[in-house]
Amino acid sequence: MSRVEGTVRSSRARTRAFRIVAGFLGVIAFVPSAVFVLGSYTVESQDIDLVHNISGLAGFGMVFGAAGIAMAVRAEDSGAAFRAVAVSAVLTLGAGLLAGDVVTGFWFVGIVFAVALYLLHPDRGDTTRVRPTSTPLLASGVVALIVAVAYGVDQAALQRNGTPALDPHAELHHYSGMAVMGLLLAAGALATATGGGGPRAIGWATRIGAALYGAASLAYPDHLGTVDTPWAVLTLLWGLALVTLTELEMRRPPTTREPG
């Protein structure tokens, strides 16, 4: 076997491994999150966790899930999808550290996946290649990050100061999970704004995540984890604005934007 043939085989094997890891991430992010939400509606004892579980689906299920599947489907052109995972992983780790449960809450797992996916990525240069994008789309991500950090600091404090033996939400890391949820939606918006492969999938997934959380806050205001009506409405409108800007960006003539 020639050196060229060996290189081609090695590249194919790496791409195959990348697809497997990415697909695994997508499945384990979405399926358990959806199952927990279903359990909140079918198991009476889990009703108190309803909004927290919906938030898990909104953040982990949608952003990590969509990014993983997008990378598995289009491995060679997945820059935006990879950055959604990488940015989410860093922000998740930060939230875990702030909440004091980075290990017990498994908030380090995103970093493990991000590193593995970077090492296996068939085009590592594309993972850091940011394309020009619209200012409004980028601004939507920055605004979301500012709000998510403020919200995350508050939720992380509840987790850090909570007593697991007395508060089941602290025991199950729901407060730090809420902090992470907001950061994941912001990460999805920022990744969408960087262009590259997968921005439409990430944009729509982030919009659906925002819609899930905003609708849950409006529908179940008496449950722990909701935000007040004005913030819930703003979350819904932000998600709508994000996906609208994403579609406008994707429909621009190829001569005025980078491909992907």
C-alpha cells in the first residue's frame, strides 16, 4: 500500500470516527432530555421538575443535539456546528465551576466531546474559520450571552448555596442546569453568526429551544425555573428574530457571503 493510499485510508477512518462521536453526542443530548420531559407529564412525582426538564431539552437537547447530528451528516462542512459544541462546552464548564458542581454535575463532559471532535475533525482549519456575517445576527448572540451570564450567575448561586439533602432541585443539579440552559442558547446564536457548515440547523434548533423555554414559562408560571411573563415573551421574540436573521443570511446571494 502506497503512502498516498495510507493517508486516504487514515483520513476516511478519522472522518468515520468523527461522525460516530458526533452522532453519539447528538443522540445522548436529545433522547434522554426528551424522555425526561415525557416523564414530567406521565409520572406525577416528576411534575415539580417539569420546567427544569423542558429547559434541559431546550438547551442540551436542541443545541448539542442539533450540532451533533449536523456534524455527523456533513462532517466535512460543519464549522458552525462544531463551534456550537465548543462554545457551549466552555460556557458549560464555566457555569459548573461557578456553581461548585463541575464534577458532580458532569459539566466537564462537553469539553471532552469538544476536544475529541476537534482531534477527529476532517478539516480542523474550518473549526476556527469565522465567516463574515450580518451585524444583527451577531448582535443577537452577544445580547443573549449578556442576559444568559446574568441569569446564570443567579442560578449558579442557588446551586452553590443549596442544601441537596433538603432541596431535590439542588440534589439533581437543576439550578446549575438552568444556568447552563441559557448559556447554551447564547452559544447556539453565536455559532450561527460565525457561518460555516450547519448554521441553519443550529439557528433553528436554538430558536426551538428558546420557544420551548419561553412557552413553558408562560404555560407553567407556578413551577420553579420559570421567568416572569415579560422575559418569557422576550425569549420567544428573540428566538423568532434569530431564525429570521439566519434565514435572511442563508438566502443572500453567494457573491455577498461565504459559502456554508
